[in-house]
Amino acid sequence: METGRMRGWVHVGRLWTNGEPFLAMDAVLREGWRGGSDEDLYEVRIVGLGPEVTSIPVGAGAAVLVGGDGVVRDDSWMEVLEANDGALAIVQAAGAEYPHVIAQALDYPDRGDIDGGTLRVESGELAIFSAAVDGVDPLLPARSGPMPTAHGWPTGQADPGLLIPARHRTYRLAVRWYTELPDDGCFARWLLLPGG
């Protein structure tokens, strides 16, 4: 894997989790997800999944699980970044030097990451949203912007999730759960890498 600096990561959004995992899927499939209104769906298909489960069927396709490592933080922002080659990263981090921890997470080699399988995005739009809600609410468009300087607190408003133009039709998921860094920071990372 290229290092983070070579990939040229750009911050495109952030997602707040209260510990629930997030789903990444082809945007055309999301209306088939009812994690908020069908309690059994969420309780049976999501709650209790182990770290080895990286994808679930949704409608005629599949979603991959991205985000929600309660060891890094229970309630937390997850930063979403896009690289110049179209790769995507979802990073959950903790540490005094927050932007530095994010940068280290992006630079961290993917050797030893869990192979999360392949995600198809035929529509050209990738939806990332909480597994605990229905997939019908409007999502915020991904927007390039500066990296947050601190973790900070939630906005107090519901987090609708992100809609990201997909530059590839196939992504390979690589998952790295709780990882300690030498300077007392830690992170978890979900990479959506071009190809599959």
C-alpha cells in the first residue's frame, strides 16, 4: 500500500457514532435498509456481530461494515477521507494531537489488516450511514475541506451520513481494529481500496 502522504488524502466529511457500526453500500441499495424502523433487523443482523464479519446482504447486493470500534472510543467522530487515486478511508481516532493521530493512521501499513471482501458500486454513488437508521433519509454530499483540529463534540443534530461520488465500481475493504501508536494515540481504520 502507498503511504498516506503519497496517496494525498483529503478530508471529505465526518460521521458521529454512538458505538453503532456504519454501512457503506451502493446508494441504490440503501432504501432496502430499515435499521431504524425494523428493530428486529438491526438486533438480529447487526448487534452482536464479531469483528470477523465485514459485510452483510442488503437487497440484491451487499454492504460493508465501516466504523464503530468501541475500544478506541465509545462515542466518537469518524473522519472520512478520499485519496487522489479514489481510495476512501474511515478513521476513528483518539489522542491529544488529533490531526497527527489521523495522519499516522493513514500512513500505517495495511499489512495485517483484515480482508473485508469486495464492495460493488455500480450506480457511481457510495452511501455511508449508521446501521441503526433507515436508508431513506437524505445524505450530506461529501465535500473537501480542512481536517478538524480536534475531536470535539457532536453537533446535537442527527447525523444523516454521507453520499460520495464513487470513482471506481469495485472496492476492496481492508479493516484494522484498535491499534496503539507510540505517542499514546490510537485508531481504527477502514480502507476502501480501488479494485477487488
